[in-house]
Amino acid sequence: MERKTITDDEFELYSRQIVLNIIGFEGQEKLKNSRVAIVGLGGLGSPIAVTLTAMGVGYIRIIDRDIVEKSNLHRQHLYTFKDIGYPKVEVASRRLREMNPYIEIDPYPVYINDSTALEAIKEVDVVLDGLDNFKARRAINKACYKLSIPYVYASAIETYGMVSTLIPGEGPCLECIFPNTSDQNLPTCSTVGVHPSILQVISSIEVYEAVNLLTKRKPRLFGKLLIYDLEELSSNLLEVKKSVNCPICGGGKIIEEEKIEYPEIEEVCSREGKITYIINPGQVIPVEIKSLSQKLYSEGYEVSRTSDFSLTFKVDGNGTFSLLKTGIGIVEGLSSKEYALKIYELILRKILNH
Ligand SMILES: [Zn+2]
């Protein structure tokens, strides 16, 4: 690929970080010629996206499966009230492009699991963690190991968070540090809450590590796990090592994952008092938003919102069904999982018959 140089306009834009001796002109050119993927555009992913965009990383793939909710806005400052109900990747790509016209933003609305992770992160130099669950992190960890892509892992909740920089083949992978972790017993931000400040701290450290990797400096958190708590103003720096028995990067046996039947439906903690389900088609199902919207309208459905990436229609008065252009369904306010799946399958038939 042809190496791009920094123009005079860009030089002015980035002058205060070019003058930093740990970045410099050479580092800035490296950033311009770099490619990153941010997985998840929530509390960690949105500040990461803003900072890497402003700093001039040349290509940024933003990956997320969700739509903007009112309860996101106190910590996810990429979004405002008028964005509620729209896919995060769509709103974020518009805003990030306004922030920096010199770089490429690539919106990628998929549900991360073992069958989508490899494709989602291919051809990038670094993957940054903006996820909120371990299931998706484990899929990303495996994919990063297979493709030999450094993975800046992070998580945050309440007033504390942790970060580590994982380099495949050189140090531990996520499975070495947190073997066999499931989300079942872990707290979530909808049950115990999260302070926006800790997200700013942890996401900033992730950015610092990614920039170190991209400018070919030694990452500070290689072989280390940083745990930081704002309430105690305490930090712990633990050494983490590769495990010889790791099923991903060591000699351990891979535990057979349970077979998932698609479409898979997941109950997401109640939002604004309603139960929300996210439906994962298992693969990308391309949806022609405009023609599906016309079809639904002609059959008497009330289509309340359409955009380039999604459409939303009403079900049974107070339920809403949003469909992303990759086939992900987000259902709010329906009485049961079974009913949500029934509607999803009905819509799927309309798409496939088209
Ligand atoms: Zn490992």
C-alpha cells in the first residue's frame, strides 16, 4: 500500500501532538498509515473513537450491534437526544467524519461471535476493546490470536476498570488471564452502574497503548494488567503470563463450545423499564431498508423511523422492532422471547421472498 504523507493542513491540526517527542512527525505519519478496529461503541468505545479520530489514525473501523438508548447518553458523548433509536455505528460515523475529514471511518454493524469475529477485525493493526461482555471478548481474543493482531483489552464498571495489552505469540492472551470466564456471574452496568469518569480514564489508557503500538513504541501494559479504582485512587499493576495450558494460545485442549442455534435471542437488561431482546441472525443477512419499509407500510405496519442503516416499526401498540441492515433485530416492549422471535421470523420471510 502506498504510504501517505502529512499535508500542511494536517500538520496544523496535529501540531500539538507532533511536538511531543514520543510521537513526532514520524509518529504522526505512522498514525496516518495505520488501521484500527474499535469493537463496541458504548462507554469505552465512544471516547476511544473520538480520541483516535481527532489524533488522525488513518482508518478506523467501528463495530457495534446496538442502537442509541436514552440511558447511554450520560456516558456516551458521541450521541445526543436526537440520535435515540438509531444504530450507534451510523450516528458515530457521521459525527466522527465531521471531526476529522482526513481519515476514513468504516461503520460495521455486526453481532460479534465466533463466526463473525475474524471477518470483523481482519486487516487492522490493533483491536481496541469497547465491549461489555465476555462472550464477545472471547471471540475477539481468539480471532486476534489467529490473525496475530495486538488486542488492547479493557473493561470498566462502577468506579474501577482494568486494561492489558495482549500481543499474540509474545505474551498472554485474554484466556490465559481470565480462563473460562462467563458473563453469568459478572455484574453489569445496568445493575451496579458505572461512573462516566472511570470510562474516560480506562479508555484514555487504551488509546495511549494503541498509539504506542502504532508508533512502534513499547506498550506500557504488555505482560501487565492494570487495575485502577477512582474511589480509592488506587492502582494495581499485576504481572500476567502466558499459560502453557491455555486452550487458545497454549497446548490446552479446546473446550467444545455449545452449539448455538440461530437466530439466537438474548435478553438485554431492562432499558427504560422495558425488556429488550437482541436477535443475532448468526450471519450477515443483507436488508434493503427502503423496499422493506415500503412493503411493511403497504401491509399496514406503522414504520416509525428509517435511516441508511435501520428501520423501526411498531408491534402491538407499545412494542417496537428495529432491524439493522445486517439482519440484527432489536425488540423492545414485547411480552415474550418466543413472540419476539416469531415477529423476527415473519420479517425475515419478507426479506428473503423479496
Ligand atoms: Zn492464552
